[in-house]
Amino acid sequence: MQRHQHQLPISTPARGTRRSTLAFPNGLFGFESARDLTLVQSDSEHPFGWLECKGEQGPSFLVVEPQDVGQAYQPEISREDAAALGLGGRDDTLVLAVVTHHDNGRLTLNLKSPIIINLKRGTGRQIIPRNVSAFTSQFPLEIHPE
């Protein structure tokens, strides 16, 4: 599995941990007041990361790039969403899915409402892709130890 390296404005508080400050002008679905978030990625937790709300705004979300867990995922981003994010192309774009850990231990990905990040601007937006009917909000994620 190829590991992707993205260029975000980051600070490195500990070896192997990257923290990227991101602006979400519309917040996240259900957490619209959470507009300042930090993406925390650690070598020890790869391929997973955490999207943390700053301060007392809300919780942290476990996230993953769907292709890092073997998913061929191509959400169609509307022109409105692309313009709001100022996307210039795929190299500028990071696509994340929120991971849900269910009570029975099962992990699922929400592919119906991905989080799209403009890597150059450090801005993000949670969207409903134009091809939303092709996806599920509870795609099973199986973890296989290496």
C-alpha cells in the first residue's frame, strides 16, 4: 500500500506526528460551529488520523483516506463545493472519510459525506458528493495486521 505525503502547513510537536491547522468556514455536519480544526497524523496510527475541534467546540473524529485502506473511492465534487474550497486539481485535494467504531467492534466508513481539504489553502468542507447514491454511510472496514 502506497503512503501518500501531503503538503499542509504543519507543526511537528513530536517525532512522527504531524499537526495541520485547517479552517472549515461551514463547520462539519452536525457541528457547524466547529470551524477551526486540526488534522493530527501519526506514523504509529497510520493510515488513520484525527480531526480535532479546537477548544470546547466539539469532539474529535477518527478519519482515513479511503484509498489508504484499499477503497477505490471517487466522490464527484460539485462546482459549488470546488469553488468554495478553491480547488485547482487532484494534487491540491485531500479526501477523508469519517470512521465510526460501533459497539460491536465493527468499523465503518462514511462515504456519503466525505471531508474535502484544499492542501494549498488549508481549508476544508464536508460535502455530499454528486454521486452520493453510489455510496453508503456504513461501508465495512476490515483491518488486517501487517
